[in-house]
Amino acid sequence: MNNFKVCDRIEKESGEMRKAFCQVLIDLAKEDPRIVLLDADLMGAMGTKPFQKEFPERTIDCGVQEANTVGMACGLSIEGKVPFVHTFGPFVTRRAADQVFISGAYNKANVKLIGSDPGITASYNGGTHMPFEDMGIMRGMPTMTIIEPTDIAMLRDIVKQVAGIYGMFYLRLVRKGCMKVYEDGSTFEIGKAALLRDGTDATVIASGYCVAEALSAADMLAAEGISVRVLNMFTWKPIDEAAIKAAAAETGAIITAENHNVINGLGSAVAEVLVKNKPCPVEMVGVQDEFGEVGPESYLRERFNLTDNDIAAAVKKAIARK
């Protein structure tokens, strides 16, 4: 079960998520000789060179050939290894989709795919490197578990868990800075939403980048007398249907918030649950079927309407539709 504490003050992490990822992987590899790391020429960008230094014989930099990287990882898994594969989100999903599907999921492999720089966090790398569709691509693959760790505390716990669970996983990781939502030592249950704040008038179901924005929006709305529940849906697949159905029944309005295209994203996943079980007004905050573009995060969050103000406006709109 989820056992966490939300920080009293939500602020920027003091460290980088990529450094935390590398250290967790090193710690795990010391205990499990099956763990190997494959990368597609982005070890410097992902900060995983310390792993290579510690375990040179268990590190493979495959160069700029993402499909081959995934294929190699799938072969290694069938031979008993536990491969972690990293490249930027659009490359491990768009470029290597067939290898992930056939060599990985269809073949019942055991590979942990890491896609970095999700959504607007790709920033100056621009539209070609800005994945708004990566989770949607993976969501359509049978047997795939899809997770978006919120901060470093969650990352540490989730990576430890997925290393020990057989199967195909896709983790969507910020490389550098993110907001610290959870206290260190928090633990989480894959497939179960984390209730960050209770409320009665509406529920915001958020993920990743948008979790801190959702909490800020809830604070803003509380000052106006509007009570908002906030759920962190960090596991997109399998999604927590029970939490979604309860939120619809108990608050009567749902708002999804994601750093991703709302089409085949978190908004779609939540709506699929609701239409079968408990229809209610739904508003979707996220990228509205657009490509990314170059710019700082501060600009892009406004450009793609991913702010706390956008979430607050969507809450009011959903409540008005009750």
C-alpha cells in the first residue's frame, strides 16, 4: 500500500532525478548481478557514467541505434539478465516501437525502459525531442506497465520495485529538476493512486509535472471555498479504476492534468473508466493534440496551458457542468 508523507512545502528538488536514478541503479546492481544498463549514446545526458565506471562489464552504450538497443536488451532478458534501457522518451517509444512490442512485450521479456525528458521538460531540444505521445504509445501495448514517478523520493522506491518484478515496464523520468512532493522514505504501490488531498466538490487526477500544479490549484480554490480532491495517478497502466470510480461518485466532477497529449493520455485513460462505470463531467488539462516547440519550461507551461491557473479554471468549468 502507499505509505507516504506529502511535503509541507512543495518546492524544487535540491538534486537531479537523473543522479538519483543512477545511484539507485548502482545500489541495486551491487545486490543483483543480473542488472545491466544499455543506452543509446545518451549516458552523459542521463548521468549514468558512474554506473559504467562501477560496472563496465555490465554497461553497453549502443550508440545512436535505439531499435537495436531495445532488441539487445530483450535478448539479454531472455538469457536471464535484468536490463534497464535508457534514451530520450520519443526515441524509446516512436523509434523502437516495433522492437518494444515484438521482441519485448509479445516475447514476454523482462525489460525496464526509461524514457527521459517527458513533455515540456525537453525544453530547448524542441518539438522533435518533446514527447507528448510516449505514454500513449506504450499504453496500447499488452502487458506493459507504465509509470511516471513524480519526484526523487518516488523514483527511488519505484525503481527498486520494478527491478524485482518480471515484465515490461516503461518509466517516464525527468532528467534534471522537478518539484519535491514527497518526503524521503515514502513508499508507493504500483497501480494505486496516491491521495494527496481530500475534497468534496471535484477531483483533480494528475501525473508527473502536473502534480505540484494540481496541489497549487487546490490551494487557490480552497481560498474561494471550493473543496478539491487531488489524486496522483503515477501508474497509468494498470490504472486505479477504484480510485477513479470513487472520485466520480463522491465529488461528481473530474479534471485530469498531464504533461502529455490528452488523446490516448491520462485524460483518455480516466475517461475510459468513467464511461463504463460512473459518467460525470470531465475536463482535460494537457496538450491539445499539438507538437512541441523550443523554449524554456516557464514559457512552455503557459504555452500549453499546464499551469495551476489552467487547472483551477478547468475545475470551475467541470463543477458548473454537474
